[in-house]
Amino acid sequence: MLVKVWDPVVRVFHWSTVGLFVGAYFSAEWGQNESHLVVGHGLAGMLLVRLLWGVLGSHHARFANFWYGPRHSFNYARSLLTGKPDHYLGHNPMGAAMVFVLLTLLLVMSLTGLLLAAGLEFEGPLLLLNPMLSDEAIYLVLRVHRFTVYLLLGCVALHVLGVISSSRLHQENLVLAMITGKKPLPLSSTSPTHEGSEL
């Protein structure tokens, strides 16, 4: 039985962020500053929508519904060692932790990018901060921006590995689920996030 899990806002954000991040990365590598600024502003806008949706959105989109405590995370990690981890309809504790890490890094990358746009290009929503950005401050912001990108690349690689391993363990296609929004209902569940609408 399939149930609705990921709403359109979550799915559009996920795949748009993938495309925008790739576009931002290569436009920077190829020295296409104007394209990088446009794509970067788009990415920041998408992130703002997702942060708001994490508070106001549907059940599985809200941050409060996949914020797991140490006990849940420990139990899930222990179940991974047995090869039979608990099956969550929404994010499992490891996946949830990665979501928060990725969103935090995207936020840092976006804010530093907007500061660079204000300090170097004299544009963007943070332009009012331009007089406070000395050359030393801009250099520091640039270093943080670049370092955050490399951290994101590493976390994305871990995220992809997690998706592959979880898909195999539970015999479900998580990539397809993020396209259609539908996942199979777990046969047994102890998680409060195992809710959904039957299709």
C-alpha cells in the first residue's frame, strides 16, 4: 500500500536545490559571475521557502515531526548494526540529522553568498551591510563560503550513500518517492511519523 508522504513543496525544493546547487557550483568554477549571482539568489529564495514550510507545511515537511532525540537516534543506529533497521515512513533519525545538516550548510552558504554579493557586486538584499564590510571581512566571508561548499559536497555524497543503502535495506525506491511523493507503508512501526493518506 502506498501513502502520500512528500508534498509538492518538499519535492520541488529538493530537486530545484539539486539543480541550482550544480548550476551555482559550475558557474563559479567557470567564472560566470552574473549567472552565479542569479542562481545563488534563486537558491537562497528556495531555502527561505523550505524553512517557512518546515514550520507551516504538511506533517512530514514540518521540522518538529522529524526532530529525533538521542534515544531514537541511538536505537536506530543499533538497529542498523543488526541489518534490520526500523522502517520510518518519513525521515529516519539518520536521514533527519542529515536534512538538518544540509539545511544549515545551505543557510551558511546562502548568507555568505549574499554578503559577498553586497560587498563585491554592490547588489542583493544585504546591500545595506556594504559599508560594514571591510576587505578583511570580505576575505573571511569568501573563505567561509568556499569551505561551506566543500562541506556540502561531502555531505551530499554521504546523503546519496544513505539513500542507496536505505533503499536496499527496506526494498523501496527513495529517489522515486521524492519524485512521486509516495512511499510504501511500513508493515510495523513504532514511530509517530508513520502517518499518511492511503492512495
